[in-house]
Amino acid sequence: MSRRTEPGPADTALLFSAMASESRLRILQLLAGERFCVGALSRLTGISAGAVSQHLRVLKSAGLVEPQRRGYFIHYRLAPGAGRLLSTALKSVIHPKKGTSPCATRSRSASARRN
């Protein structure tokens, strides 16, 4: 995911896709309060360690979690700014900037052709 202030449509889709899993939401809720390794997340969620790893990969690629090596283990935490990233993405859908809607663009170009 790019680190722009305003996520583009592809970034927003990636974020929403990462949030579309109940298991990933449970993992995010756990990581919001503390750091955990894959094994601990597996025990807390009842999900296999392999599945937790795959969920973490998706969340990491969306910019929502980040790893930190501690000895032999990698602990994960909620990425700094994850809440702001999600909030900005949601606002970009609910309150798009004027002129960014594909429908508005099509209707302006259609009316220009008629004139």
C-alpha cells in the first residue's frame, strides 16, 4: 500500500478487502491492545498458526500491522496510523472530493458532446 495521505481506489479496496474477514478483524482487535507472536494469536483465536500467518500477511500488505523481531520470534502490532489510514479510506468513499466520481466525469463529458 502506498503511504500517501489520501488513499486511492486501489489502496481503499486493499484495506476493505483486508477488513472483510472476521478472523482478520479479531486479530486486529487483539493487536490493538498488545503485541503477539503467531503462536499466541493462534491460541487466542483458535485459528491454526499457518492461517494466522496468512492473515497477518494480508494485514501487513494493507499497512495495518507491522512485525518486530524479538529473538527467535516475530511479534506483530497494530501499525502506527492504522486507525487514521482506515478513517481516511472510509471518508474517501463516503465523502469523495468533487469531480472524482466516475459518474460525474461521464455526465460532464456527455453534456459537453451535446452542446
